[in-house]
Amino acid sequence: NNPILISTNAEVRLTVSQCFRTLTTSTDSTDIISALKTLLSHLDGGPEGTTTAAQQAEFRRAHYTRTLQLLVSNLQADWLHSFTAAQRSELWDSLFLRGPPDQALLVLMDGIGEPSTNLDHLVSITEKFLQNHCLAELLWSYCLQATPSDSPQLRETLLGRISALPDLTANKLHLNNRPVFLPQQYYPLLATEMLTALERTCQALRDGTDCSLTFVAQTLGKVCIQGHSGLVLAVVAPQLSVCTRSDMVWQRVCWKLMENVPQRWMESVLTGLVQAVSGPDALGRIIGNLVLTNKKAQFVITHKLLLLQYKYETRVLRIVLGYLAADKDRRPFLVQVLRSICQAWANPSAVKHTPLEQQLYVSKTLLLSVSLLKDSELQELRSELLHCMLGGMQSHLDSSVVRIRHMGMVVGECLSSRMDGSGTQLKFEYDQDEETRELLSLMTPITCDEAEPEPVNRYVQLTGLFCELFLKTYHGCCQSSDDELTPYDMSGDQEMSQASPPRYLRDCLEILRSSEDGVRVELSLRVAESLVRRNAFAAREISVQMSKVLLHMEDKYNIIGFLGLRQATMVALTVTDCIPVTQYLTTEFYSLNYSLRQRLDILEVLTIAAQELSKPITDKRDPSIGPAATSELNTYPGDNPVHWQQVVEKRIQSKTKHFSKGATKPPAKATPNRYAPVAGHFFFPLLRNYDKPQVTFDLLGSDHLVLGRLIHTLGLFMHLAVNAPMGCALLDFVWAVRYHVDQMVRRGVLFAVCSVFLSMPSQNLLVDLSDQLFETRAWLADVAEGDPDADCRNLAVQSLVLLDRSVKKQLQDPQTLSLES
């Protein structure tokens, strides 16, 4: 009830009302200009200080928004269009750019969102608003407020306008949007304005002025939750990392900023920050011990980033775990994380039902956590790590997926080496690839922070160069004339052998069966395939006997390429004398006292033989390239996951009609399919005893690796024998194991289903499989949506496409509909 304040408020209200009346009713440009100057004087005091500070404060508080709304509503006024560009900039635009930026931004965004015929001028002012660093002033104005002076609803509206400005302008302007409003330019600009506000806050704190970071933190969280954390933090994080290296005020400001981020937005800020910082030290300087005081941050850093999500790079894992290990107060969380990771890695159910990418992610986290442990912590966790290593290795080695087995081997080696560096350590034999080498490298701690480049010592560099030139000159002078002679190439020389390879097939069989001379056995094995293919009549007489010898043959003499040579000969025998050899191999597949390797060999030989029989007969091939050629055909989902995609894609392309103008290639010469008449001998015997477990072989039990390859083999037999009546039998067989826990079995089932849809005529699908099609389609849709294995999902989608195409084709065929009726 201060009389002076009441008088000031009344004066300002009267002056503003008179100016409003002039702007809305007057047509005299002099009066209009005078009214606009009067309003401007209430913002900055005028050229001669005609308004007091109290009057300016009252105008900003109670009348500024109304003034801007009046200006926006008079965009079509004649007096505005009569202004020159300089007058418009000085009198009209300045009212938006010199006043409280929060009110100006709200009015501008509301004006852009409403229908208007003079939208370009508002857009231009908004563009100037951003270019004149008014956003920095807006953020800084809220930093100076110890307590919020506006309502929560107004603040939430302002946050929405700031964070979604590119979306709001794009929805209204469409193709006429300005470059500064695009996300790629706006959000880095907003990040720069945030840094400016934080810098001014640091300076104010040094000068003894209290500040609040609540609004800046809310702005950061709102932008990140809307999906723009990458653009904003790519600018903010490196600058904060540099500023906090030696300045404690900057560190305290960053910690307070992170503490004020609302809980509902904390996850998006942290996930963006760990990807933007250069290393764990930088993350520690920016967020401090936030993981100790904020439950949401603790859950995100210690659980969600490491166990629930698996999309981040290895660098992010190093940063998160390095952050936990860098401070003694945070190290208990590292131990807690390691316990959780051990349980997840050793869980047999997780190995079977989680995606391979997530298993690799968990393995990386486990190795990085172990590498960061101190010796005292390692001794405390020794029993848990040992249990994790033994149980987890068993689960991984039992998998039929090669990558998962290699993963288990590498992690087992690393854990045993870390727990007992000087004692007996585990060592597995596996082919190293990029994935295994990366896992092995995780046990070597490295810093992720960017290091300063070391200065180059020019003296050492020049001295080394001088020494190198001296040595070259010295060696050049000491060379004799004999050194100029070209040496004789002896790289192709071979050691002469006293034994000679057999020339007759029966002699070859006898040597393979009874000889103890390793040289003769190797020579016989190397010529066996060519002898079989050159002497078909003799091969048919001893085909079964020789197949038996080769099936039971072991590599006792370490023959180079033994498996390929043996397989190529067995394939040649199967192709040459198809029915007897196929009957023998399919019978032995379910017999007693065979190892899993021998049963897999049988499937591989049958597969390659069927592929060879299904191809046209070409010119006589060179037997010496037989093993190399057959090794390319030996593809199963576990060895080459792309194989089923190539088969399906090739089959789809063969059914696709291509239209072109001009000369075309001459049609290929038709040749009989040698495989089609004998396809039943390959296919049906393998379905005979699959459900009868034996002492050494349980196909539906623990031997799921063989089951997966068997189903894949049957699907390939179906694919090679087009239009053969095997589809119903194959679907009946795989239907019982379609929900198998092993992903290799599920891949085989889906490949078999694809083969049925590709190979059976469309009319037979409706007639013979009408009772199963709808249930099959529902199952495929379920797999395509929810299976943890990516290859299974892709195969299910392929199967659905093929099924829908066949059904649609037949439903449009009147002849098929009449047959159905």
C-alpha cells in the first residue's frame, strides 16, 4: 500500500493506455511514431532518461506482453506498411528485442502459430531474436531469480516453446522454414546460449551473487527427453570438460546443474552425456558423485546402461565403469555391478533367450569390470567369479552358435588369467576374429580421455634419419658383385617321395583300410576322388564299403586338408552310386556308437551330394579342385548365417518376371535334374527314428546342434527337389520343435518352412496344407515380432511374404477356387 508505488503504477497504466489508443485509432504517422517511442522509453529509459526505474519495472511486469500482443494484432495496419526499413527496425522490432526475452518469445511463437497474412515479418523478428543472443539473456534472467516469480504453468509453456521451436516453426512454415530454425542449427545455438548462461553464473558466484540453475537444468532435460541430446551435448559436454579441469567453481556449477535436472528427464540427460564426454574423468568432473545422491541416476548408470540396454559402443562402457572405479566412494557400485553382470552372464536361460548382441555386450561389461578390480576386491569376489566362470562357460559352450561358444572361451580365458595370473590358466583353441580380439583387448585398461599430443624431439628425429641413411650407404658400399645375382626360385620345390599313388580304386580302398604307412595313406586319399569319378563302374562295386571306411577314418597322420579330402571322396561316391550309398548313410545316421562329428559329416556329405546332383552336368572337371569346391558348399546356419538368405533370395529371383527391350540372352539348355528321382532316398529315411533316443544320441534332447543341422538339411533337400511331395511331411516334422529353446533349431525350422513355401506349387499349399496355413501364419507373425534372434525374425518375415503371395495368387485364380469348392 505504498502511495508512491500506487502513483507510479497509475501513471504507467495511463501512459500505456494513451499509446494503445493512438496505435489503434490514429492515422497520423507523427502520433504513431511518438507513441512507439514512448513505449520504448519504458523499456530502456529513453534517450534523456524520461522514465524512472520503477516505471520501467512496472511496464515490464504488467504491460509488456499486452504491448507486444497489440503490435502483432496490428501487422496489417497502414502505418506499419508506411514505415521505412530503418523506422521499422528502430521502433517496431526493438520492442521485441529489448524487453524481457521470455515474454517476447511467447508472444512471437503464439503469433507464428496463429493464422496471419503477414507472417514473414514475425518470422524475421524471431530470427533476429535468436541471432541477437536473446536466448542467453532469457536463461540468465532465470538464473538471477532465487525463487520463481512466474507460475509453474507459464514456466512449463516457456520450456515447451524453447525445446520445440524447430517443430513449431516447421509445422507452420513448411518449405519456407528458415535455416536458423532447423534442428541442426537451432540446438547447437541453444547449447551455446546455455554455456553463456553458465559462464555468467560462475562469474556471479565469484562476485558473491546467488544464482539458480533450476531453469537451465529444466531446459537441458526437456531438450534431451525430446531426442535432441546428441546435438546439444555434443557442444556442451566438451566445453564443460575443459572448464572443469582446473576450476572448482565450474565443477560446483556443473554438479548443481545435474542435481536440478528433473527426475523424469534424468535418464535422457545421462545417456546422452556418457556418449558425448571424452572419458571417465571428464564424466566425474561434470556429474560428481551424483550416483550417490540421486536414485534415478544410480539406476541408470549401474543397471540400465549396463544390463538392460545393449546399443552403446565399447567406449561408453569404458566411460561408465571407469567413472564408478575412479572414486573410493563410488567403487562399491563397481562391485555391485560386477555381481549383477556375473549372474546375467552365467544364466543358462539368458544364453538361450537373449539376442546375441546383448550377450556380447554383457561379456564386454564383465571383462571391463574385472579389469578395473583391485587385488583386494578380486580376492573378495573370487568365489563368485569362479562360479560365474564355470557355470557361464558351460552354458556358452553348450550353445550351437559358434559366436556364443567363442564368447564363452574368451571370457573363460580372461577370467582365469585375472584370478590366477601365475598359475595354471585355461586355454582354448579357436580362430581369432575381430570380435574375439576386441574381447581380449578389454582386459588391458586404457584411458578414454583425450591426451595432449607429445612434442616431437626434432634432434632425435634428425639423428635417427642420419643413422638410417648411414647404414644404407654402408651396406651399399660393402655389397660384392655376387650379391647382384638373381637367386633361383625354389619355393615350388617338393620333397621326392619313394611311394607312388595307387592307380586302381580297389588298391586305394585296401590302403585306406589296412595300411599303416602315413605317406601311402595320404597319397591314396588325395587321388581317391578322381579314381571314383573316372571309374564309375568300379566305384559302384565298392561304394558302400569305401563309404564305411571313410566314415570311420581318423586323421592319424595329420594329413593337410584331411577333412576336405575325405568329404570330397564320400560326395563322389554318393553321386556316382546314389541309392546304395544314401541308404547306408541315412541308416548309419541313427545307429549306435557314432560321435556327433560323424553324424554331422553324414549330413554334410548328403547335402553337398544333393546340391551336385541338382545342378546340370557340365564339362569334366579337374579332380584336383574337388575339395576346394566342396568346401564352399559346406554351409550351415551356424557356419554362415547368410546362406539361407542367399538361397531364399535366389529362389525369389528365379520366380520373378523381368521385362526388357532389345536382344536378350539365349535360353539355357534344358537338362534333367538327377536329384529329383532320388530325392526320397535322401529325405524320408532321415525322418524315420528322430524321436527314439539312444544311449549316445538324443536328437530331441541335448543334441540340439545335430537337430538344427538335420532340419536345415531336410529344408535344403526340399528346396532342391522342386514340386516334390515332401512338404506335408517336412511341416509335420518341424511343427513339434518350432518353439525350441535353441536359436539354431528355430532357424532351421524357419528355413524349412521357407523351403516348403518356395518349392510347393501354390495350388498344393491351399489343397494339401489348408488346415495348417492359418495357424502357421499366426506362428510366423509371432516369431517375426518377438523372437530374440534377428535371423529368425528375418526368416519369419520372408516366410510370411512367400505365404501371402502364394495364397493371394491362388485366390485370384478361378480354376483354383473351383477345385476348392
